[in-house]
Amino acid sequence: MVTVFLAGCGGGASSTQSAATSPATSPATSTARAGTNVRLAAPFTIQDGGAVSPAVLTVRAQIPLELIVVSRDGRAHRARLDTPASPPISVPANGRVEQLLPALGAGTYRLIVDGRPRAALHLRAG
């Protein structure tokens, strides 16, 4: 299985991050359309006070996703992407959880943390 990490990592002044294809990832994107085991990473980090970074993450729709939730605030959390395809996950204190999700249609899906919407995953059409 190949995981294509197109989402940016690290801090930035913007509250929106967008996954952009580069020449190095274009073949993988083409392969994803061919139906192989390619997926896009959707990483979110829970910080002090329950804030989640990034606040909005934008990636392409119709490609399976690997939802990644990291706790950096020293507390355990319950999280889920607001879609029937995403059952709740338990994120351990200072830990990381990954959840493989099927390809979802274009739209915006809320990331619910401890019962409250904290961030969003925006899936854009091709």
C-alpha cells in the first residue's frame, strides 16, 4: 500500500492548509484514479485548549483518506470525522491515531473532538 502525503506539515500563519500536487506526486495521483491502494493523508493536531491545527484542511475528493489525529495537549480525546464512514476514535494523551476512510465525495466534513466541532476537512472535486 502506498500513502501519498500531500498535506503540508509545520506551522504557518494561515489557518487553511491545502494539499498541492507536485511533479513528484502527480504519478501517484494518476495511479489513484486507476484504482490502486493509494490514499491521501489528512493530519490534524489537537493543541492546548482544544484548538485543532489546521482549522481547515483541503484535499482532493474521491481518493481514500488516512485521517490522522494527534494529541499534543497531554490529554486523551474522542474524535471523529462527521461522516457515516468514520466511527469515533480514541486518541491517547500525547498519542496518535490513524483511521483509513473510503473515498468521500466533494464537500466539507467537520472534525468533531470531544463532542465539539473543532476543524474541517474540505474535499474538492478533481
